[in-house]
Amino acid sequence: MHRLIRDHLEEVIAGLQSAPVEKHLSECDECRDEVTGMREHAALLQVLRTPPAVEVSIEQRPGFYARVMDRIEAQTPASIWRGFFESAFGRRIAIASLALAVLFGVYMVTSEQTDQIVTATQTNQVLAGPIPGEDEPGLVLAPAGTPGGQPDDDAVLANLVTYQEQ
Amino acid sequence: MDHKNSEEAALVRRVQARDELAFRELVERHQSKVFSIIYGILRNHNDAEDIAQQVFAKVYFSIRNFDFRSSLLTWIYKITVNECYDYLRKKRVRKLVYESDFSQEDAQRMEASEPAVDQSVAADTSLAQRDLVAKLLEKVSPEDRNLILLKEVEGHSVEELAAMTGLNENTIKVKLFRTRQKLLKAAQRLGRVRATLK
């Protein structure tokens, strides 16, 4: 199809054509054939128009919205949580589970902190030297023979191992 | 046209926020148009009801993806036409399945029981025309199909289509031209197939 016709195709199909377009169509078989076919199709598509009388009868159908909502509900994907939150029993179970989880969490956090405090205290005691009132040679952290009175690392580790074994 | 700041956009935002009253308003505002489009394509009241329900269910589930680039009606129109063509495709598949179960003997018995003269030639012609239109429109993309239907069936102008779709007028003209050409070629191919079958 030539550009002149292509640029004005919508007007040509609607039957609004200018003199140059008409002249070209009278001279060009290819464009004329294509335009004729396109016009026929445009007319053929009119069979899809709904008659006004039918439009009126369609508008009077009651309860359509309710049926749409029923369909939406039927198509809503089911969730495992839905059952929980929709019944009173399910809600109670959910709340009880949540409370239990919180209590367990609190217990875990506090017991972990207590363990850390105990471990830290014991380590400090070991590092600080013999526990007062106890006469255990293995707990002495400053072994004899260290030059300048500095604690020897190997000796400290050996003492710790002995302490753990006791 | 600004689709984001209209009264319709406010309604869409309420529906996107799952406001049921707003959704009801949307359904009531567009239901007759949707029915009319479906009936235009299928010519069947019962199927129209079923498909219209499915159209609004789709609108409900996908309205959060509506980006205001086109008008709401154009968007609903697109869903409706696509739903009709899905339905026609499924129906054709079902029909093929039934026909494959239909024996030669059954066909002969049925032919013998049918009246010799057609009851309504006009109705047959209209049916054949709609069948041809459906076959031709299946050959173009859903987007092109919507555009040509909005132009030729709904009677919108190129300017209106540009405003409705958010595309510029030249793009609309080019798309329409290509769609018309595809329809012509599809019709020629169908004609050749029919001629070979005769």
C-alpha cells in the first residue's frame, strides 16, 4: 500500500477521502484492492455490535454483584492461617502458641545470661589466683621460675587444665 | 488524558485498598458494558453471565496491577475480550473432542432427522459471519484485537483511542493499519484453505 493511502487509511475506511486520495485509488489497483478488503472487514466486524434492545434487557439482571462476590470467594486461594483466625478456637490456639513462644524466648535469653555470668565469674577466679580458703596447688597462676615474676602462658594453661580435671 | 487524577482513579485506588463498597460501585458502573461486549461476541445470555462474573473476579484480583496508563474501561474491555476468546478457544477444543466421539453412523442418523430446508437463512448468515470474525480475530494479538474492536465495534475515533490507551495517535494509526493487513492476510489464507477443502 502506498504511503498516501496508509497515512489517511482511517479516513479512507470511514469514507472521508480527499481528492488526492480518490485520484490515487482510481489509478492504483493494489491500493484499491487492499482498501476494499479492509472496508469489507470493518463492515464485517459490525456483527459484534450488541443490539440496543439486548443492552436494555442485560441491564435488568438482579443480584449480579452478589454472584461476582461468591465467585471471588470461591477463587480466593485457601490459606492455612485462614482457618486459625476465622474460628474462636483457632484464635485461642494461636494466642496460646504465641504466649508460649514468648515465654520460651524469655526463658532462653535469661538462662543464657546466667550461664555467661557464672562462666565469667569462674574464669575471673581462676585468672586471679587461688580461691581464698582453698589449699589447692593447681590453682596457683604465678609459677615459680618465671623470669621477672611474669606468668608463663604454658604454665597458666596447664593450671587451667588441671583445674578442669579436678 | 490524565488517568491518575480523575474521579475514576479515586475509585480504583479505593478498590486497590480492598474497599468493597468501591468494588460494588465499579461493578455496577461497568457491568452493562461488560455484558454488552460479551453478548456482542458470543450471542448467548447464559455464557455472558458466566464470563461477566469471571471478568469482574479477574478485575478484583488484578486491580493492584492497574497502572493508570489507560482508562479503567479500556483495561476492563481488554480483560473482557480476552476472556471471551479464551472461552471460544476452550469451547472449540471441547467441540473437537465431542466431534471425535461422534461416529459416521451418528452423523447420518442426525442428518436424516434434520429438516431439509434451513429454518432461518439470515440467522445462519449472521452465525457464519460471526464465526469468520472470531477466526480472523484469533490471528491477531490480544492488544491489536482490542484496538480494532474499540475502533470498529465500539466506534471510538483515533483521538479517543489515543486518550484511552495512553498511546499517541500515530502509534494507534500504525497499529490499526497493521491489524487490518493481518486480517486481510488471514482472510486470504482462510479462503485458500476453504477452497482446498471444497
